[in-house]
Amino acid sequence: MRKGVKVALVGGVFVVMVGGAGYSAFSLVSGFSDDGGSAAGPSGEGGGEVRTGPPSDAEVRETSRNFLAAWAEGDARQAAGYTNDSAPAGAALTGYREDAHLTKVRITPKRASGARVPFTVSATVAYRGKSKPLSYESELTVVRRKTTGRALVDWRVSVVHPSLEKGESLATGEAPTPPVQAVDRAGTVLRKKDHPSLGPLIDELRRRYGDEAGGTPGVELYVRREGSEGAARTLLTLSKGKPGTLRTTLSAGVQRAAERAVLRYDESSVVALKPSTGEVLAVANNRGDAFNAAFEAKVMPGSTMKIVTAAMFIDKGVTTADGTAPCPPTATWQSQTIGNLKGLAPNESATFAEDFARSCNTAFVKLIDEDGVTDSSLTEEAQDKFGLGRGDWKVGLPSFEGSVPASPGPDRATNAIGQGQVQMSPLALASVTATAKTGAFRQPVIVPRSLDGRELATADGLKASTAAQLRQMMHRTAVRGTGARVMASLGGDTGAKTGSAEVDGRRKSDSWFTGYRGDVAAAAMTQRGGHGGDAAGPIVADVLRAG
């Protein structure tokens, strides 16, 4: 133990106190059984036979105690020696004191669960005469190094703070960018407490556009990202800066509806666009993490992909909305047999519009074998007409604009019905629907192009006759097809497409739904939500109703 550090057992609590105006105090609540094991110090590996198997309770107790005590005392080198990756651990723990300016650190472990030790940290952030208390919970896991048998803390930067990810660290000082006050298209302030989904998105908008929005930075404890100039997110504000106003394309009313709608089902995301402009009106997620799946998910979209596939068939002259396209019970393409959803009756005299509205897989699979359709036909339609899959969207936030690769073999069939290698995000699918509604591709944006002068992606868009037929088929789906149950009550100029994506290893499929009403298009995804109309459908209907 370091000179000047006193050890005592007070009321069952192991206490390490740094004398005088020391760096910290450390308390450890004893919650471990003792089997007589021990851990070597940071420079020793212990003698005798190399131990194997999980660390004992005593090893977990001693290793975690030594690590946390050294950390609390401010001895980064000593603490790092109790981890299985001392170099990055030492850097992170040194930065905790020198870059994040955290003092008076007190760490209180809770009762261990096997090798996992949760703990609470209380500290003071002090910077140039300004200070505030900070408290949070984290955890560590003790593992055994195979080569030496030594029990060590399994190093993850999240041990230091649970919000940290690989490549991130803590820092305190003048914020890299001024705070922003995000407002909607009408100037209404978008507060994080009113729109929970927007919290991490506003943080990212601040990082990207804080300087352009004006304002002056305050003093903050923030997460900084390696190789990035801006703050990833603010953890504590010591002194407030003056926020600049950042205008977005969002609509506060539609955003409120989207926030409420995704709460219907876990793992749900929704995006709403204005088809005539490409402006994002709402984006909402209901997830257990901060991932913006509405913009960034990369998952199969199921039968909602049939919008793009139908456009390709029409453009290739394979069929028309009113053309005959039989819907048999099964269809085989290159040794792969594909069927329809349970309960869908075959119809040998069906029109293509009927197949679309009822979501007949087999009709689509049979049509991919027609003359003029190649392995790359769907890819070309997606890229050239809908602006998908080229990696050139500049929305204003990170986004995924879909992937529709040219696929030989069985995947040509499964891609056509939104399985196989096709991937979408709700944003990309909402854009597909917006393009079908207007015939023109307009790249989605969440902040005006005038803010930074970025170059937006372009695409050819659809022929007028193709767009008209897509609208005819989507309207039929909304009023008497698979989307009617959730869309029929909306009335007006509506269209829809349902989808359910079967994911390997899952009992329940992902639910997808997209639709439009007037000048609003929306798309939603509920992972493990079942059929498209079961979960994603009601979400989209709520958003369109608000729009």
C-alpha cells in the first residue's frame, strides 16, 4: 500500500483513506466468501503450479480490491497492473485524473456475482475554479490469464465509465463545440425530455453542426472519440455555454406521434418523410440502447422490397399492374422452393396488382425468370431509380441507404422478396415509398442543405407510368390488401406495403410496414414483431394520422 495510506475495518467495511489532501477515499463492502486463495501483486505471478479454471471468490475479492484501491488512490500504473491489458488501462486511468480532472474519488463495490463485481463511483469534477459532484455505477469482471494462472481484471474502457466505448475517453474543459438548441421546421424547440429518441441525435447534430449554429461553448465533462474533433456526448455541465439555434426539418407534432407510436412495441423504429422535398419529419426508436436503428439498421426488409421489385418488372416490360401474374402455392428457382405466408390461397388468374396487395411471394419468384431480368436488374433499379445502395447520402446524421447487391443463384429470388442479401433501414424504406409516391427521388435530409452546402445524392427517379402503377398497387394494398386492417380508417390519398422478414434462428419474424398519406411517407420496423400489419403497421398508421 502507498505511503500515507491507512487501512481499517470499520463496521464490516474495508476502508482505504489517503492522508491529508490526498486524491481519494476508497471503500469496499466485504461480500465475498474466503477459500484461502490469493492473487499476486502487479509485478508478480505467484509461485507454484499455474492455476486453471474460474477465479475463486477470494481471488475475485482480492484482485478487485487491489485494482479499485489503486484506481481510487490515483495510482494508474499500479491499477493497470491488476488488469489483463495494462497499456490501455494505464492510459485510461491516467486520463481519468489528468484529462477528466476527477478528484476525491470514492469507489464502493457491491456484492459480487461470481466473477462480476459491480461498484459505485462518487467523485468531484474540478476545473479552473469550477466543480461539481459526479456519481455513477459501473462493473468489472475478474478472469484468469491462461499463461500464468493469475486472476486479473478483464480490461474494458467501460470499467472507467459505463458510457465509454472502444476508442473513447473522458475529458473536462471547454466543450469542443457550443451547445445547440434544436428547433423544428416551424421554430418549435425540440427538448430532449419531450422527445427522448432525439437525445442522442441532438448530441450528434451538435458535434457536427455546433460551430455553424453559433453560440459559445461552456465547460463540460464529456466523452471524446478518438480521431474526432467534437464531443461524442456530454456527461456533466460545469458551466453552461450559450446555445446556438440549429434548425432541423422535423415536425414537433409528427415527432410526438412517432415517439408515442414506437412505445407500442419494443425494438421498434420509425421514420417519416415529406415526399415532395425529402425532408425528415420524424425519427423515433424504442430500444434498450442508444442506436439510431431508424436511420442505421441493416436488416432484411421482407416483402416491402416488392415496391422496388415491382418497379423493376414494370420498367423491364415483364408485366403491368393489370397484367396476369399467377400466384401458385410454391415456386422454385435454381433448386430453392419458396412458398407464401400461411393462409394465402393460390390464384392462377391473379393480376400483378392482386399479387402485390396480397403479398404473393410465388408470383414474384416466377417473374424473375422472365426474359430481360438478370442478376443485376434489381440492383440497377434500386440504385438508378430509387437512389439506394450507393453510399452517397448526406442526410445530416449517420445513415444507411440500403444495400441491394447483384446476386446470382438462389439469392436472385430471395432478394426480390426482401430476403437473401438485401438490407434496408426504415429511413431507406421511407425514401422508397416517397419515390413511389412522387416518382422523383429526393435524398432524405434532417438539416437543411443550406447549413453546410453539402452535395445531395441524385437518382433518375421513375417513369410517370411506373410511378402511377406503383401508387395504384400500394393504394389497393392499403384499402383491401394486407395493409387494410391498419390503413383503411385513414382515408384520403393512401398507399401501403407490408413485410415480414424471416431471420435465421428466430422463432418470430421482423415486422415491416411502409405507407403514405398525402405528403407524408413513413416506414417502421419492429424486430421480432411478426407480420407487417401486427406491429410495424399500427406504428406507421399513427404517424400518418398525425401527419
